[in-house]
Amino acid sequence: MNAKKVSRPTMREVASLSGTSLKTVSRVFNNVPTVDPILRDQVLKAAKKLNYIPNMTAGSLRRTNGKTNTIGILLEDIANPFSSALYRIYEDYASEHGYIVLAGSLDENPERERDLVNLFISRRVDGLLIAPSGQDHAYLKREFRSGVHFGFVDRPPINFETDVVLSTNAEGAYEAVKHLMSFGHKRIAFLGDDPIIYTAQERYEGYAKALKEAKISLNKSHILRGLESEESAVAAVRAILNGADAPTAFFASQNLLTLAVLKALRAEGLEKKIALVGFDDLPAAELLTPGVTLVKQDIAAMGRKSIEMLFSRINGDTSKYSTIVVPTTLTPMGSGEITPA
């Protein structure tokens, strides 16, 4: 026999039990500060007795100030260590300020970016923080005029003006390659994402600049870009390691590509003979043998600054938009200090 379905208590029942009006109950759960403390206490006691849980959808809790106390976070891939670290900063900050976070992964797909932006805006978020995948953000102008606030992190918007927080991508890559050169390397291979991605191109330019300054010609066979999967990256690295004029060092411009180089080097038994510097943090990098030398982004500073600027806009800041660039840090841990055989 099926169990009897029990209906959830309603706001009307809370109003009846507390001896207040439906409007008063609504004002209590929307945290309106002018509600009489005695009435607030009556409503909360009745809600607790009824086990009433307010409907937390954005539309039902739109505040009297026009806010829903929700923000949207759109990152490349929340499973990626860089994105997940950013997300945690945003979630903690939002929670401290009484906000709920909606989050999604873009997977370097511009159409998915637009779809998720539209979805979150349909949920009436007060603001959106985006690490963009698209190459044209003019479509956000209409949403901005409707009252939604925006902030960008890791990559700047195109054809749209807003606050942005970036890292020193080109400078960090340049420093990584110069570091490898200081240990005697001249044949330095590059691994990167699709060149259309802002960070991928910036890091490649830093790599190329360092070689140019050292009067080392670019070797196209040592430049691996637009690798679609970890498996293809591992295969590509193993191929050039076994080819003519093999590199003595690698610069991997993204954490998943750093993992691919590590796997390839270990498969070839070369992890202690070929140098490696990676860009982005890598969990437990210092526990490997050798430890992995990395160019680390200050994710804590990037996350904190970007969400602070978004909340400032939500709370009425109309000052000129800012672009903040957070420095990267080269952290030698062993792999980047291997000398050429």
C-alpha cells in the first residue's frame, strides 16, 4: 500500500498559526529590516512548529530592493583544479553575504556560454562572474541594460566593458622559459591550448618572446597547440621525445597539459632527465620525484578581487570599470632545474 502523501506547509498556514498576515510572513522570510521584532518572532516560531521551509527559487524570494540574492558563476570546467579553487572562493564569499551561487562549466564552448548566461538570467541572478569561452560578448549589453551586473575573471570580454581580473600570463610564461634557459636548455618544447583562447595565446607569446631574446629560432616541431585530449597530448610528447632533435625541456602552459607531459616522461623513463615547468598549480606537485616546478597563479587573490568587484556593482557602485592583473609566481621544485644531458 502506498504511503499517504503529506503536503508541505504553506506561508498561509504560517500566517494563520502566527496570527499575522501573509504579507508579514513574506516580509520576514525576505529579511525586510522594518518588520516588528515581535511579529518576526511569532512568524519564525510558527514556521518552526510547522516545519515550514520557504521556497528558495529566485523568483519567489525577489527582495523589495529588486535583488534575489543569487549570483551565477560560469567557469571553464569546475572539475579542473583552477576552476574548482575559484568556485570555492566565490561560494564562501557569497555565503558570508547571504547569497546563493549557481554554477556551470563552459567546456570552451561559446554556445554553451550563451545558453548558460540566458538560463541564469532567467533565474533572475543579480550578477554573473564569467571565465569566458566565447569571442564576442556584445550580447551581454542587453542584459546589462536590464539590470544584471557582470564581472570577468581569467580572460577579458570582447566587445563588452566590465570589471576584469587577470593573471600575468605572458610574463609568467616568459619567466618559466628564461628559468629553463638558465639551466642550459635551448631546445624547449611548448604545449598549449587552442590559440583562440586568450590565456593560451598570452602564454605562447611569453614563450616565443623568451626564445627570441635568446636568439633561439622557433622549432615548429616542438610547438604543440590545440591538443584535444590528455591522450593526444601524451602521444604527441612521446613522439617528439623519440624524434630527431628531441627537446631537452618542456613548458606546459596549462595544468592538464603538465600532467600529460609527466605521463609521457614517465612512460619513456625520462622524468629525471628532461626538464619541465608547468603553468597553474598541480595538486601534490611537490610529492612527485622530482617535484614539479610551476608558474602558480594567485587564485585566492583573483577570486577575492573579482567577487568583491561584482558585489560592489550589485550594491550600486557606478565608478569606472577596472582591470586588475594579479602577478604569477615561479616555484622551483626540481623538474625545472634539471640540466640538459
